[in-house]
Amino acid sequence: MSLLQKVGVSAENLEPQETGKYIGKPISRVDGRAKVTGNAKYAAEFNVGTGILHGFVISSPIAKGKITAVNIRQALSQKGVLTVFTHLNVPGLAWFDRSYRDQDAPPGGSPFRPLQSDEILFSQQPIALVVAETFELARYAATLVHFEYEVKEELSVGLEQNLDKAKKPEKHRFPVPKPRGDAEKALKESAFTVEEDYYHGYEHHNPMEMFASTVIYGDDDRLTIYDKTQGVLNSQSYIKSVFGLSDDKARVISPFMGGGFGSGLRPQYQLYMAVLASLELKRSVKVVLTRQQMFSFGHRPATLQKIALGASADGKLQAIINKCVSETSTFEEYTENIVNWSGQMYQCDNVLLDHQLVPLDLYTPLDMRAPGGVTGMYALEIAIDELAVKAGIDPLEFRLMNYAEKDQNLDKPFSSKELRECYRQGAERFGWSKRNPQAGATVEGNNLVGWGVATGCWEANQMPSRAKAMLSADGKLTVGCATADIGTGTYTVMTQIAAEVLGVAMEDVLFKLGDSVLPMSPLQGGSWTMATVGSAVKLVCDDMKTKLFKLAKQLENSPFSNIKEEDVIFSDSRIQLKADTQKYLTFSEVLQKSEVNYLETDTTSLPNMLEQNKYSRFTHSAVFVEVKVDKDLGTVHVTRVVDAVAAGRIINTKTARSQILGGVVWGISMALHEDTVMDNNFGRFMNHNLAEYHVPVNADIKDIDVIFVEEHDDIVNPLGVKGLGEIGIVGVAAAVSNAIYHATGKRLRNLPMQLDQLL
Amino acid sequence: MNKFTFVRVDSPDAAIAELDEHYSPKFIAGGTNLLDLMKENVECPDHLIDINHLAFNKIEDSPGGGLRLGALVTNADTAWNQEVEKRYPLLSQAILAGASPQLRNMATNGGNLMQRTRCYYFYDTATPCNKREPGSGCSAIGGYNRILGILGTSEQCIATHPSDMCVALAALGATVNVTGKNGNRIIPFADFHRLPGDRPDLDNTLDAGDIVTSIDLPNEDFTSYYKYLKIRDRASYAFALVSVAAALKMEDGKIKEARLALGGVAHKPWRSNEAEVLLAGNTANKDSFEKAADVILQGAKGYGDNTFKIELAKRAIVRALTEAAGLEEQA
Ligand SMILES: Cc1cc2nc3c(=O)[nH]c(=O)nc-3n(C[C@H](O)[C@H](O)[C@H](O)COP(=O)(O)OP(=O)(O)OC[C@H]3O[C@@H](n4cnc5c(N)ncnc54)[C@H](O)[C@@H]3O)c2cc1C
Ligand code: SF4
């Protein structure tokens, strides 16, 4: 380990021409084979050693009240059942709320503490953990535990029924910009106006893999924890602070994740439960949630946006008002950026934004793919379409007429914004110019055909991150960082960057992630991993080059003794003279001749905030959608999508395209299918399984065409990348709604847009 | 899920004999419905009797000149069977509109008849449900009922029978062959499933321990004018909001005989003799289809979230009959 750790903003930017051997290529996943052959192990699949115990969580049947009695006798009488943890026998744990506040916890509030009180705060609240020798036994014994409750009848569960309780959050994670101009006055004076409500209900992440934690109880009470998480360090610090453990007592590992979508940004309660049981019983314990229990924690909050827009007679936006109410729990204030987009997307001098929260008797909402963005943009982009129709202007033309050249929310220029090019290329590929402006005019048999467009937008952030690298004498490079691969392709793209920067073959690079012993990285979310970890990997490999070169220079008869680093290139595992590529040393030669087994380096990459803060940094997209709506039956099929995305440099065109495809599919899902159904009498989500919680099936998905629009950005980060995890979903639901309007003349503003809205 | 014992039997007698030995025994065929219900603690059998090895595993000619479908033949093998495709294409269409290929590969014909409602509350033991726990109340009335019934409902239960296959079987006038402690019985399809009334816990008219052995399809020709139309919230792998099985015999643009049954709307496949009589002898056109729809939907009642089904069913009937009559190409 080097003593002098390099901290920096990264040496220099990746040159545009460095779209080289690996970067910018459609490279298949390095972990693809392991995944399809079942060799990639997930949290519940680690069966280290024998004698592992299984915990089964009991969920509350009531939404609000108190547990008045618990009877565990019958459960305990089963041979093989070790114990049942409830609020009555859980040991004293951390006292203060801050110990339970993980990296993605809302500011303030009191994070939920499983099994620490008789109080029931939400339906399906975990109220007991049954621990037994087999999963089947634990599950059976769970049916033998009897609870009595005092049920509180008055429930607040529906957003629309509780709007009177709306209030401003104490701390907003994304402060709402102050009003600019006088939006109400400008609205009154506008030639064309739209004033409508836009609603969407609860949605759950539902990744394929259930939440699971396998805790291996080792020597000296050391815990090795295989957890389903988007941040091993987040899980580790949570466990450490809640259970009072030191760093070396809890190692968290998560090599693969069967889908996150934000659900793994907070440690879920199975982690707490498994660690609790393991520490108490001094045994290894596994806890896996059921699909039903996947509906028992965070979700995309139900949201109501009241939008008013005004335009002048010549189609210029004069006023934008978005007053939004969304839900949170009674114990935390969950906020997301829903309304700020309304003040940023279009040139408009009069803007009034507001965001309030209604506390409901539900678990705290949780970031879900493009949290807030997908919500705010769907409402805004339908409203814009409505205004364009009123003004008699083509909706794409209308957007171009009101294009924002700078971010008026922040009064800053964009670091780059090729949205205009997205509109142009997307329209061309889609054939937008052939669109009949008349709604309801295109008929094919029993189907009405409609075309719609919408804009997408998402943040392009970079966070601090560390990375370390080790080059061994056989020329193999290992790079490590505690980030995660939640299915996005992190393993692959980081391997590409390392190979490209150091000039080695990808096969010679091993990228390690998902282990709390690796160098710090932030949570895997927010579409910042490429920018953040990618920059750290670049920095550490740049640093490795310097170290290697220094070593090479010191060799006896070194061909580089009088040469500067700028005058050599690192390629094909060699250092070679720029001027004469026949003069080179292989990396192995350098190490072997220096009698060094390996070279190590550890760096911290920091975003250049001074420079970045001068700009507003976002990814943009233009989504074009064709729908066919059965004129009598109201069934909607999305038959064609073109999504043109400007996201800076594309490191891997294959995994990038997959991200956008997945995002678009989810956008269609959000538009037409997804809906967690609440029973207002019981305060309980009722369709808690994948037969009734609908996501699209293959038959729902037709043609999706992805375009990456070239975009050069020197500001966002040294790689010039912007991240693609979320942009694909943003705007799709609006484009579908706009297409349905164009097909039928009916404007749908409630998600999901199911057929009964069209009868 | 509770603890249970398991036995595999190879004759109906052995299966029936197993019944007396246990407190709450259940037959298991494909298991695609029963196991889900066991995992949710909705069904808690203490003993599973695996009937997959009984000899009711063939599709063969029936004594009356029709076709006999063994109760243990899978839905997939039935739908793709050449005789079924040729002589009862409506049935193939209906089966293939249901579930997913994987499920159809496991699901049996007997199990399909016996599958239970998909009412959310029935599946969730945290909520009252008269079907699951008689007398506890019906949570769906006044609760969330988008997928539930509009016809033949009772104050006790508004559940639907979720099968697609059964809607076609009802339209085709199938009969169900059953064996049990009291010997063999033949049950006309219309009498197999029942309405909830004040006994919503009973889905059908079988006696405890009866085994469905086969289903007989009568020797009739509905091979030219037929349509199974299923309307659902996604393109596949979803239960019907409304489905229509329509089959016609036509002569010179006139309907000679009609069969019409609805799925997704009632506790049983909903067939109306009156509507069929009304169609017979009429010209196949929108007007007569709408009249038939009004007749079959007489007395339909919405419960809020599902009220749209009344209008949807009407439109679906018109569409299905239009396509069946060949007035429009099948979608
Ligand atoms: C996600 C999902 C989606 C589905 N979608 C559809 C759909 O769209 N349309 C549709 O029609 N169906 C659908 N199904 C239901 C499926 O068709 C049924 O689960 C299946 O037909 C049941 O058959 P089985 O052999 O698996 O029955 P099992 O699960 O083995 O048994 C079901 C019940 O029938 C009893 N039983 C079985 N055989 C006999 C017999 N011979 N005699 C007496 N009793 C018997 C059992 O005791 C049990 O009570 C879906 C199922 C799932 C899980
Ligand atoms: S409709 Fe029937 S199955 Fe559903 S809750 Fe009511 S009684 Fe139970």
C-alpha cells in the first residue's frame, strides 16, 4: 500500500479521441457468462458452512394500533425452532435516531426500528422473526405465533383523501426554487392556458431478487454479511451504529444484485433482523423476504400535481405553476425533486413552484428509478402538450419555440445540452414530419393510431470516490472500489476504463466491487456511478502509469532515463516511446527487472466543484411514441418508441442501450400497468404479488429504437459521461399519454392509463 | 405453509381411500394454484394426494361421438391437440389466452375447473373474506374490486371464477365426469360451478372428495364461426377483466344457432340461453349483437371500481360476435 495516497480531481480529461480500443465499443458484459450459468451468487445463495439458521419475518396484518399480547409457546414447541424475536425480547440497541439514519435516509425524522416497540405504524410492519433450522420450519412456525392487537380505526392512507393535511417539509432534499416573475398574473394575461391535475398512485420497485441477508457468524464474533444492497458501506455503517460494532466486526459483501432500482439504497429490515438473530444466537442466520413482503417497505410515493401553464398568442410560454402534494410516512419526511423540472425545462420568466407533503400511515417512500424526475416530467410534459394543442402548434415545434438555453432555476448555463439534436434526430427516425396534426384522425381497422412526444431530463452528478489498483508482475491489473453492480454493467464498464487508461487487455483486468473492505464509494444510484467510480478508476490508473513509469525510468539502461511521462504511451501492456514505438518495455519487464512483485496505488477522486458549480449539469432525451388504441375496447398498445438521448460520452454502446431499453420498458409499465392498489379500509396494499401487480410482459413491448446523440462535455467529470440509469424512463409515460390523446382525442392524466379511462 | 404428508396414488379408489385417513386432505394435480394458496396459508391441507398418475391422462373419442378430455391432461397438451384444434378451435383459443406457456405446461384440465378466485382479499389472510372464512365478511364490497364480478353476485361475495378454458367449455356445452364415494356422476357444465349466494365458500357442486375424471365435448360443429376474446390489463399473462366465448352456426348471413358465454364477470362462466335464442334466426349484425349483449348483461351490477365492466362487456360481446360471424377479420 502506498503511503502517499493521491487525492485529486483527476489528472486530466479523457481526450475525445480516446474513444479507443474499448471505450465507446459495444462490449458484452464481463459477468454475463457467470450470470447465465448460475455462477453469479446473490445474497440468499451463500450457504457457507453448515448449520445456518433461517429467519422468517412475520408481518403485521393491521395498519395502525398496538400489539397487546404475543404468544410464542406453540411455535417454540416445534422441534428445530430456536427462538422468536419480538419487541418483548429484543435487546437494547442504539438509542438515538441518528444511529438508524442511513446514507439515503430522509433528513430528520425517526427511522423505523424493527421490533423495538409495540406500536404498529403501517400494514405489513415486521413484528417478529422466527428462527429455525430450516426455512420451511421457520415459515410454518410463523403461523403458530399469535398476536393480539388494539386496532386504531382512524387511518390516513389515501393521498387524495388527506390533502387537507398537506404541509411544507421541514427539510427538502431538493429545495424548491423561489418564485420568479409573477406567474399568477402572467397566467391571467395569457392567450392560451391549461390548468389540470395530474395524479399517479403508489408503485413498488419489485426487483426480481427478493431482499435477503446471509450473516455468517465467524471467529471472534466477526460477521460476514452477504446483503442485497446498492451500497455495502451503507449497510455496514448502519449495522455498526445500530449494533455498536467496530469496523472489523462486520464485513458486508454484495457481488451481484438481482435488480435494485433504488430499493437497495436503504438497508432493508431483513439485514437488521439477520444481524440481530446472529448476534443473539451466535450462529449464522439467513433471512429472505417473500414477494408479499417486497411491498412492505419503500415505494414511489403517490403524487398529485396541479399544473397551470399560460402561453402568448404566438406560442411563447408566459407562466408555469406547479403545486405538488406527495406522501410521506408519519415518522420520516421523504422528499424528491418533482416540481423543480417545471422551472428548468423551458424558457419562462414567470414561475411558481410548491411542494408539500401529506404524512400517511404507510412506510416511508423510497427513491425509485428517476425519483421525482419521472413524476414531475410526466405531468409537465403532458401539460405542455395540452398547451401546444390549444395554441394550435405542433407539440415538437412548441417545445423548440420555448427551448431553455440556460437553467433559469439556477441562473446558470448548461455544461452541455444537445436536446435540440435529440428532438431533431428522434423526429427524423420516427417520421414525425408525417404526423397528421388532427387528433383521432388516423384509423387502422379497429385501432386508432396516435403519435406523441415528450422530453426527458435527469441529473448528471459526480460524487467523491476512492479506488485502488494493483498491477502484478505477470501484467494482471486488479482494480477495486466498494461500489455495486445493480445490473447496470458496472463490472464491465470499469474494466473497460481501466484497460483503456492503463493500456492493457480487458482480459488482464479484474474489477472488484461490492465488498466493504474495498475503497469508499457512494451508494450506487442517482445515475452517478459511471461518472463517479469511472473517474476514480481513471484516476487510479493514471496514477499507476506514473508509478510504473517512475520505476521504468530507474532501471539500469532504461530507454526512458531522459524521457518525460508525456513522451511515452501506455499500450498493449507496454510503455513505449511516442517517437519510436519500437523502444518499449512491457509492464512485466518493468516489475520483474525492478524485482517488485506488484505495484499498488490508492487514490481519491473528487469532483471539481469549483468548475462544476458554474454550470447546470443534466442529461436530456426526446421520446417519440406510437400507440394503437382499440376504439371500442380501450386497450392500448405501444407499437413503436424512438428514444434519442444526449448523455455525454457513451462508454459502452451495448450496456448503454440496455439501460435505455430497460428504462423505456419501465416507462411503458408506468404509463399503462404499474399500480399498487391500496385498500383504504385496511390501509393495506392488496395486489402484493406479481400476478396482480402488473409489469409489462414480452407481448406488451414492440419496437424500441435508441439513439445516442453525440454530446461533448468537459465539465461534468473527467470522462465526459453523464450516466444512463434513469434517463430512459423519464418522459415515456407523458409521450404515451400524448400519443393516446393524438389517437383518441382523450386526455389521460392519471397513471396507470388503464382501458376503463378510455371507454 | 403448514406441515403436510404426501402420497402418490395410482387409482381413484386408492385416492378416495386416502380421504378418510386425514383431517383436511387435498388432491394435487399440476399444483399451480394449490401451492400458491398453501404458501399464503389460504389452503392448509394436512395431506396431499398426488393424482397425476391416475389414468385420466388421454384425449379420446367420447361415446357420444364427441371428444373426451382427460382431467390430468395438461392445458398445453389440450390446446395443441390436433383433434381439439380441428373440432373445438374455440377451446384451443381460450386455453391459449390463459396464463403463460410455463403454467399451461403444468396446469391440468381438472385443476383448471377447480382453480379458485383471484380476489385479492381471498388471497390475503389479514383481511376478512366470506369465501375463505365463512361469516367473516366480504372485504371486496366497499373495498377494491376492479377485477371482481358484476353478474350473479350476492351480498356475501362478488368473486369471479378466473378460468378462460371454462368459458369456452360452458359455451360448447361440455359435461364433466366425476367419480367419488357415491359413485360416478355426469354434471352438465352449467351446473358445475355455482353462484356465491349465501355459501360463497362453495365454488362448485362437487361433493367433498369427488374427483374430476374427464370433460366431454359434444359432437357439434362450431368450427367455422367462433371467437374467444379476452380483455385484460396487459397483452398476456393476466386474468380477464372480461372475456367472451362466441360460437355460431351460420347460413346465408343468418345465425342458425348461437353460443355466448362470458368470463371474468361472475362466480361461474356466464351463459345466457335467452341471449342465444334471441340471436338464432337473426341476421348477424351490430344491432342483433347489441340486443344479445343487453340480454346477457341484464341485472348486471357494478361495485365501483368494476362498474366499467358492464360497458366493456357489452362492447366485447359485440366485437366477439362480429369477429365470430366473419364480419371482421379476427384480431
Ligand atoms: C400467475 C398465474 C396466472 C394465471 N393466469 C390464468 C389465466 O389467465 N387464465 C386461466 O384460465 N388460468 C390462469 N391461471 C390458473 C391456472 O390455469 C390454474 O392454476 C391451473 O389450471 C390449475 O391446474 P393445476 O393442475 O395446477 O391445479 P392444482 O393447483 O393442482 O389444483 C387446484 C385445485 O384443484 C383440485 N384438483 C385438481 N385436479 C383435480 C381433479 N382431477 N379432481 C378434483 N379436484 C382436482 C385440487 O385439489 C386443488 O384444490 C393462472 C395461474 C397463475 C399462477
Ligand atoms: S368477493 Fe368473495 S372472495 Fe372476495 S372478499 Fe368477498 S367473499 Fe371473499
